[in-house]
Amino acid sequence: MLSRKLVAVFVAGFAITVHSTGQAADSAPIKVGLMTVKTGVAAGIGGQMQDGFEYLLRERGGRLAGRPVELVVVDTAASPVTAKAKFLQLTERDHVDVVVGPLATFEAVAIRDDVARAGVPLILSSAAAEDLTQRKADPWMVRSSSSSAQAAQPFGVYAAKTLKYRRVAVVAEDLSFSHETVAGFQRSYEEAGGKVVQKLWPPFNSSDFATVITQIKPDVDAVFINFSGANATRFLKQYADYGLKQKIPLIAGMNTVDESLLDKMGDEAVGIVSAGWYSAAIDTGDNARYVSGFRKAYGSTPGFYATGGYSAGLILEQALKSSNGKIASGKDLATSLHAVKLDASPRGPLKLDSYGNPIVTVYIRKVTRVDGRLVNTVLQSYPDVSQFWTYDPKAFLANPVYSRDFPPSRNLE
């Protein structure tokens, strides 16, 4: 008769004790390092990313592919220097098998050269820099969310062809994520017949957008905005206070009207059309169960950051299942991660391209009020969208990476 063992599975500071009998209980825990932000201005969205990954573990009873999971959470404080130190801590002291995170693009860029040296695979759950999965694609790295411009490229076509906006102004945070998001939108939008006639780039640490809002051209058909966290709520409130909400429609990047923000927003958000790879209003059984369970667990609605963390868990689980829960080496796990294909998930089917970036369904969403709650109602979906959209990958990669300066802005007035 096999002896009964107690396997302690540590999830972000609390222990789940699993009683089990048999070979699965004899397996050593899979050690997962989670790099997130727990202090500073980005702590809120960092907490959402952590909640998403932990929620998958709750659903699975603390196990992935039959193996108990030991989760080691570190706070990068949204600092590249700290992120580098914490990655080395996870891989050299804690000896994790895989790392999930970090939250921000600049943190991911800071550690990318350390990943191969450590021989530990990395699952990017929110960091969206284009070149992390393009010209500098890394066999040790996969992404569970999307590249910065991935959803913005089909959105540009939708804005020109369906919404029939001919002239658009841009207001977005002056950081690389927004530069790349805007670039992807601008490229497809202008190729579809529209013109980006104005670009305004308020600093990331702005709190008062009065100067920017008063500069918006009054004769544009819409304003494309891209803000994260508190900046999104501040901008929308001030835009409405200045009386522009009823005059010039807003269209937005996915993060600007993230579900975690909608829970705290009011009528200033109603009517905003955006594009993203997830909506809590996706009408499937998988998503309904996910949203209901997440709300019960955390009292909030899952959005971009939470679902990026949850998707990272799904990708890791599928990779482990392909090897029956065994990890022969970090390299073998990295190879299995790149081969993942999910036929179903809360966000829909998901598979990884040869660069380790998801091919996903992109949803066009409109903020509406349903049963007293603001939701991103799905208007249209674009299945099987890659980071290269409809462009030939070789030709795409021959161009400069999306940035504040590429594609060039030839229609500014």
C-alpha cells in the first residue's frame, strides 16, 4: 500500500495543501516564478496579472498536468534594474522551471539577454513589444497576450471601412507600447483610405490632460486614444468635462477600456469603440464560466492583464500535458511551449506562430451598459489574426519596427 503524502503548493504567499495518493503525489512541484508589479503606480494592473494566473491554479486545484505547482512571486516595482535582479533571483537562487511575466515591455527588454543564459523559458503575459517576437524572436520566449499593434491593425481597417472615419486625431501616452499600437492602427487605417491628421503624446506621468484636450482639432471625425490604468480614467473624465464627448467620438486601444477599469468608470466611457483579443462579453460557455468564477473569487471583472496571466497558465498547462507533466530540461519545455495550440479558451482558439506570438481572434468592442454594468459588447470579430495581420511576414520584417516615427506621418496638418 502506497503511503499518503501531503504536498504543499504555495500560491503567492498562501499554501494549499493537497492530499493525494499515487504517483502524481510523488512528483516534485513545478516551480513557477511570477514577475509582477506589487508597488507603485502599476501595482493595480500587476495585481490583476497575478490574479489571472492564480485563478487558473485555483481552478486546477493547485496542479498543472497532474503536477503540484509552487509559485514564487517577486515584485519588480516596474523597474528594469529591479526586474533584472529579480529574474536572476528566480533562476539562480529559487531555481524555478519557468518564469511568467514581467508586466512591462521595458522590463522584458531588460531581461531578454538573461533568459537564454539562464536556460529557463519565459512566458510573456502582458509585455507586448513588437520585436520581442519579431526580428529578435527568442526560442526561449513565448507570449500569451499579443504584440502591441496586433489588435490595432484590423481596427484601422474597421475605422475606415465600417465606421467610415476619414480624419482621425491621436492622443496617446508617450511610451513604446502606445507608439507601436498607434503605428499599427495608422498603417492599416491610412492604407484603407483614412488620414491621421494629428498626433499628441502626453507624458506617461501626466495627471492633467487639459492642455492636450484643448489642442485636439475640432474638425476630425474621431480621436484614437491609448492610455493605461489611472491615466485612462483621468483622460476620459476630463474629455467629457470639456464637453467633447458628444462632439467627437473616441475610439481606443484595448487597455484604455479594460474591464478592470470599466468597473470603476461611468457614462464617460459609454459608446467608446475599441479592439482587443478579449472581452468579458464574449458569448461562449468557456468565457461565461471564467468571468463568473473570477468575479466570485476577486470581486472584479477579468480583462487584458488578468486574462494574459490566465492564458499564460493555459499555455504552460498544455505544454506540460504534451510531455505528461515531465520536464526533461528547460530547452525541452521551451520547445513544448512554442508548439502549444488551444482549441478553446475564454478568449477563443489560440495557437502560437513560429515566433512564439499568439494567433488570436480580435474583437471589435463597444462600451455599453448591460444590467447596470459597463461591458465591452462585441460588434465584430476577426479570427486568426497574427502579429503580421495580412502583410507578408518577410516584407513586414524588412521594414523598421513600429515606432513613433514609423510608419511616417505624411498626413499631419
